[in-house]
Amino acid sequence: MAENSSMGRRGTLAAAALLASGVARAQPWRPARPLRLVLPFAAGGITDILARAIAEPLGAGLGQTVVVENRPGGGGNIAGEAVSRAPADGTVLLVASQGMTTMNSALYRALPYDPDNDFIPLAALAKQPNFIVGNPALTAGASLGDLLARAKAAPGVLTFGSPGVGSYAHISGELVRFMAGVELTHVPYRGSPLMLTDLIAGQLVLGLDAVATSMPHVRNGALRALAVTSPQRNRAFPDVPTVAETRGFPMAGYDADAWYAVYAHKDTPEPILATLDAALRAAIARPAFGQLLEDRAADPMPDSRAELLVRLRQEQRKWQDVVRRSGARAE
């Protein structure tokens, strides 16, 4: 009887230990140190705005501080290298438009990381097109088609600025050049604010930039919105035509709808990815974030991780082909 009782106690203790180990395994991951959201562009652009909007709620959900770290330059390569070389422990994440993760392997001859394979997309923050905006004095009364006609007659005279070499805005402009069959002169900047300042001052004729950051200048008359790069007109600016609607040039089918996502290092363990994914989606689902998208004329993008990866692979094929066909190169 005593032996049976002892065996029963041992069995109970073993079951309790097994249950405890199972509970321990089920506990969600919690970062041991502050998280860094590494961005490829300067403060003030749409990527920066979105990252800062999720930093505090993401930190609250994970029980840790979240710091936004701007590392502009090199078409995203400085930021990409930093994340690729960081420990794959979920504490260093990349926040970027899909431009650098879809184009850079075709755009650059040599890279210190593999943009096609070094990162895993976790959650998309938003999507929206770029505006093609013009200096009002230099584009007065002209449509995008009119300006492209001038560029065809005087190759290389028409300038367009972008937030940086290899940025999504840059290659969207190269796609305009390629499809229209005209020569445009690209002027790269280190981020949107500097480019928009020069555009307003008349140092450039055109610029490509996210609707979110250029629309205040459009609304106050400092810039003219000539076109949006999405397949459909933007709901906040229904009178601004799409690039595909440009008359006089074969622009049908033009589609450069930008999206912004959070990426982790490819070797990050799945339990950490799952925890980050859930925390990110909780931060994005907040009404305040939805209002930010509304205010910035951006749209939510509720793709699952699997759907986002499929989209990324499809756009890698598309945009790398565009880069090669356009002849765009960066160093």
C-alpha cells in the first residue's frame, strides 16, 4: 500500500513537472533588451512616420522599449547591412518600403547583404502610391503628358528628384522614363524633406514622393500633383489622374503602389517571429493608427505573413526586371 502511495506521488510529481515544462514552453517570447526599428531613410518621411506610430504600442505589447533608428543612405543598403549583421534574436527589425527588398540585388553590383533572402516580412504597415509632383512655376498649366512631350523634344532637360538612389520613388520614376521612352535626369536626395524643399524652391521640375509626405505641400499650393503611381486614383485626391491615364504616351498598365512593412532577420526563431507578428498586428489595429492612415491618405494592408512573402517574391521578379530593362544602376 505504501509502495503504491509512493508511486502515486512520484507519478503526480512527474505529471506536474511535465505540465510546468509545457507551460514554460507556451510562454510568449519577451525581448531581453530594447528593440531597434532600423529605417533606411531620414526622419520625416512616410517610413519614419509609420515606424514612430507603432513604436510605443509595440513596446507596450512586448514589455520593452522600442527605439526608432534612422540610417539613411545607399538606397537602403546601410540599414539593410545593419539588420543583416545584427543578432537574429528579434530585437533589431527593418522598417522599409518594398523597394530595397525587391530591387537592390538588381540595382547594385555588389552588396554587403542579400536583400532577396536575408529578411523575413512580418507585417505590412500600409500601402499608398507616390505622387508625381511639380514645381508650380515650372509646370504651370502643363499635364504630365505635356512635360513628357517636352522631355522627348529636349532629352535630359527635365529633372525629377527622389528620396534616394534605388528608392521605390526613384525606380518608379525610371519606369515612367522607360515606358514613355523619354530621357529624364534623376536627382537623388537623402530623404524626402530635402528633396521637397528643393522642389518647392525651383531647383527641380518634378519629384516623386509618397502621397503622405508631399500632400501637405499640394494642399497649400506649394506643389502641383500631376499624377499618382497606383493603378487607381487616390481616394483623398480623386481629381489627380494616374500615370496610366497619361495622354500621348503608352503608359497603360503602369502600377507602382508602394507598401511599407516590418522585416526580421531570416534566421530569427519561429516563436520570436510569431510573437513579433502578433504584437505588430495589435499595434497596427489600434484606432489611432487607422486614423493616421486616413489622415495620410494611406490604406491598410492586412496580408498575413504567408501572403506578404508571396507578394514580396512576385514583386522581386517584377521590379528586378524593371531595373534591368531601364538600365538604372547605383553604386
